[in-house]
Amino acid sequence: MDVQIVGPGDQVLKIPDSGQLRLGPGLTTQSGYVTCQKSGILRQGKGGQTWIEGKQKRYIPAEGDLVVGSILDRMGENFVVDIGAPFNALLPQLSFEGATRRNRPNLHSGDIVHARVVSASRDMEPVLSCMDASGRAAGFGHLKEGISLTVGTATARKLLGAPMPLVLEELSKTAVPFELAVGMNGRVWVCALNIGHNIAIANAISKSETFTDPQLRAYVAKSLPRAAAPQ
């Protein structure tokens, strides 16, 4: 597929009469067309997801995005969450599976959460939920233990996309089991058996942004034990 470079004001496609269209960062609708708000590369994924991949350092939330954030405070009925966006996000205390007014999650400043963006506006705080559309946790919620790191938003989308990026392919060949949560906001959470493995996996993901393929393979092989070859 050819790479399409776009700029502010470009009309990238006509809004379809039917089907699903999910707009990500850098796009808006105007006069029946999807229009660019910034320069970058036009990307399209499964399920109608379309976005602009640019070099911006700050994440711009879009409805439906998966994010990893850090609890800052409580404010009324909400948790205040840092997701690296222009505004802190609001996470209602009742937007967790099984939460009630008498049984609310007990989160504290510094706790890490995996959530999805349920509403986003240029001039207001984005609102998050730790449930999927059917009200299930589905992997969202408080991410306990482990460590977090920050990568570029383009790298985050590669970690979430297909085919599997080289760094995850190489890490899957090691003898170290681990859990991973990746947010489109560039925050990544890693949890393995011990802090040494956490750091090695986090470093591999971070270095994947600048290392060549041979350098990355050598780093993972040196840093983590390899899985035994099948008999």
C-alpha cells in the first residue's frame, strides 16, 4: 500500500453513507468529508479506524482509544488520570465492572490503569472507562505491580497492530512469561516474574524505536534467557 502524506485542510475521504468509520488523532469531519487537522501519514486499520501518524510528542485523545494512565487524584465521583494529553482525563469511580456506590475501587495516586476513551473533545477533559461496551472488564482496570514506560505514539500503534512487531516477536521467543498493556497514548505497562525481567523487557521495547533489527535481536538474546527448543 502506498504511503499517503497529508497536511492540514486536506480532504482524505468522503464520509460513507453506511458502514463504520472511527476517526483517530488528527482527523475531523467537515462538509461531508474527513479532513486533516495536522500533517503526517494517513493510516487505516481494521474496523474503520483511520488516523494521522505524525511526529507530535503529546497524545491527542480520540473516542475508542485504549490508554494506559496514572492516577493523580480523586475529584468528586471521578479519578483524575494523567494520560499524557493536553487535559487530564476523568475516570468515573463507577466505570469499573462490579462497582457500586458502596463498593468502589480503592485507587491511589501513582496507581496505573488500563482504560478506553469513551468521550473526547478538544476543549474538555476526556472521559475514560475501565469496561468494554458490554460492561465487562475485558482486561481493563487497575494494573498491579510491574513497571511502566513511555514510547512514541507511532511505536504504541505498532505494538497494538498486526503483523506483530519484531520486538514482541523476539520477546515471545524467550523463557520469560510476561503481561503487557499498551496504550495509544504511548504508555506501556510490563509485568514479569521479577524486577530484572521487567526492566529488560521495558528496555527492549524502548530500544526498538532506534535499534536496527540485528541490534534488537542481539539485545533481547543477551538480556533474557531463551526458551528451550522443542524436542
